Amino acid sequence: MGAAPQPERIATALPLLRAWQTQRLARTYADLAADERYGPATAFFLSDLYGERDFTERDRSVERAYPLLRRTLPKAALAPMERAMELHELTVKLDAQLCGVLVGELGVKDRITEATYAEGYRRCDNRAERLRQIELAVAVGADLDKVVAKPLARRMLALSRKPARAAGFGELHAFLERGLDSFRHMGGAAGFLTTTETREKAILERLFAKHPRPFDL
């Protein structure tokens, strides 16, 4: 094992890793993305939970806005935002760890292959945290589905739109509304969430079992 890679090398590799992971997810869920019922929720997951974007500033805004949000939003509407923050924090940690292995141990520079990704994933040896990552993503969806079922919570969220924008937290509010709109469109998220959890856990098991094509379910 070579010396640990410099932080700047890991930072440079992060966009490459996130792009690869986003493309992998798009392939895994191409059928759901193309489905009229599940398409909007799939797009939300890929753009707002697992996407290439850096959500650090959004999550910092949540921390700054939390006292205001507690006064203006129902508790049910805060739950998906809080879980999304926890998911992002864990994902940042896991991505940095994986980048360290890809760059420092496997010599990745400008291209990630399925084989190098799988080997790096295994070497990180963090199955419990990977399972937690999957469970958090599913929990965000379950929380959104609960809010959809509460007309009063949806109305309070709509009424808080202008105050949130005026206070500089419009993007946070938009995040919630995008999620709720996509889940309302589904008319029930059980099938979507079960499919997502089942596929991701199957891929995790195949990766750790050294399956030659872990993503081809």
C-alpha cells in the first residue's frame, strides 16, 4: 500500500466518482425513469439525493434556517430535510474514503471502470455504513410520502414559501416541494421504495461477493 493521497488529489477525483455513480444509478433505474408514474420521483432521487451536485451549501443553510423552519413548517415536513442532511453527510464521508482508495491504492487518475470501482468499494470495508446509506435514502422517501398524505402539512408548506424565500432559504423550500410534487405524482411510494431498497442491497451484496458484473441485476 502506497502513501496516503494528498487531499487535493482526492478533491480532484470526487467529481469523477460522483459522475460515475450518477451514471450507474441512471442505468440501474432507467426503467423507473421511463415510467410515467415513477419518473418524477426517480429524477428527484438522482438529482437531489444521489446527484453530482455538491449539497454542502444547502445543508449549511438548513442549519442556519432551522430555528425559523421549526416555527414555519410542520414537524412532518422537517423530517425528510433532516434525513437528507444526514444522508449527505454520510455520502460525503463514504465518497472521500472511496476516492482515497481509488487514487491512493488503485492508481485512478482520470477514469473509473466498473472493476476499479468494485475493488475500491470492497477495500473500504464499510458494509454497515453502506447499508445505512441505502436505508437513509429510503427513509427520506418514506418521510416525503407521509407528508403527501397530510393535507394540512402540504398547505402549511405552501404558505411558508414566500417567508422562506424572503429569509434566503428558497432553495431549501424548493427541495421539499420538488420531493413532495414527485411523490404526490406517484400516488403511493411503497412500490418505488421497495424496488430501490431491494436493488441497492442486492448490488451491495454482489459487490462484496466479488460478482463479475455486480450492477447487472
